[in-house]
Amino acid sequence: MTETSSKDVNSSKISEENNKKINNKDIKETEKKWGYDLYPERKGEPLKRSWRNILLGREGQEPIEKYKCEQNVYKCVLNSPLIKLMMGALKSSGCPVDIRRHISCEVCDKSVTGGYDPVLNQIVVCQNMAKTEGFVQGVLAHEFVHMFDFCRNDLDFRNIDHLACTEIRAANLTHCSFMSAIMQGDASPLNIKATHQYCVKSKALASVLAVRDVTLNEAIEAVERVFPKCYNDLEPVGRRLRRNSTDIYKAYHEGFLYGYDIY
């Protein structure tokens, strides 16, 4: 009896250990599939530094980077008409933004500059990548589109079509212009409309592939399925923004037409 019981106990322990290993493996695969591995601080992992990078000045400055990032976030909230417009739109939609609660500067994987965490309803600004006020403004504007979609449109990030749609909208409203497409080699002066659409599709596709473990064909199909509808949805900005124009200021002053509580 004793021997049999001892074997049963040992078998039970081995089984529990195997289950833990399987669960840990499943968790890691899930994190990779849904992009959470790109944001190590989201998982409570300690920062991994190398002495070589510290000596070269590439690492070891995280507290300073965080402080500078938070300063740039504050400047954008205070001065950027685009960011103020988006925060006003969110407030009017029942989702007011508290920058201390809803925006976090963190160290990220170098393949991303920011992100939106729907579980915590929080924007991540990658302090190790977005190091200027202009860069931070771009990250905030992009991620505020995702936050707006999550607030207003019942966005489900686990649904690849929903993800593709919000990435299309973010690229359309905050990134792609004819001049930016020219600089990236996506443009043709012969067809400006097609050029802009190609820029939006390219950025949306790259974003989907960055945060989801899917094949290239799966990502392309998702983008193409939802593109017509999502490309024409211009809320909360109301217009596509041209580079070196007054479009941002026009969008800000037109915010009241949509019922937005502009800051």
C-alpha cells in the first residue's frame, strides 16, 4: 500500500510539473500570437541589459528616457491640436482620458514604437524608440485611433478583420500623405488617390504582421476584406491630413461639428 501510494504521489507531482510546463508554453505562444511579447513590462518581466550595450550607451538610461518620454507626452497633450481633438472626441464618447492612467511610457521591442492594450485600456509609448515630441505625437495619434475604436465601435482585437480595420483607419488618419508616400517609395505622381490607398494598405499590413502571428496571405486578405469601409471612415479627425498644410488646425476647429468636447 505504502509503495503504491508513493508511486501515485510521484506520478501526480510529475503530472503537475508537466501541466505547468505545457501551460507556460501555451501562455508564451499566446503572448507571441497576440503581440504581448513586444511589451515586456506588460508581463512584469525585468529588463534584460547587456554590459556591451550599457558601455555603448544604448541601455542603462531607462529612468531618464522615461522622464523625457513623459515630458513629451505632456507637451503633446498641451500643445498638439490633433491630440487635443482626439482626447476631446474620446471624452464626448464617454471615454475621458487621464494621461496618468491611460498613457504609459515603457521599454519595448525595437520592432514597435507604441501600442494599445485593450485589457487595461492603455496606450504604450515606447520610450526607447519614440524620443522626440514629434515622434511621440505620431504614436499618440495612431494609438488614440485604436482607443477611439475600442470605445465607440466594440473593437475586438482578437478578430483579425477588426484589427485590420483599426490599423487601416490609424494609417489613413495619422500617417499617410502624398509626400510621406513619396519619401517611402510608395508613391506615383500619376495617380495620387491610388498612391494614398497603397500607403494605407502597406502600413496597415505591416502593423497587423507586427502584432499578430499570422501568415502574410492571411493579413493581406483581412486588409482587403475591410478596406473599402474602413478607408472611408474618417472619425474622429474628419479629414485626411496633408503634410505641411493647415489640415490639422482645420480638423481641430471643426471638432464641434461632430459634438466633440474640444480641450
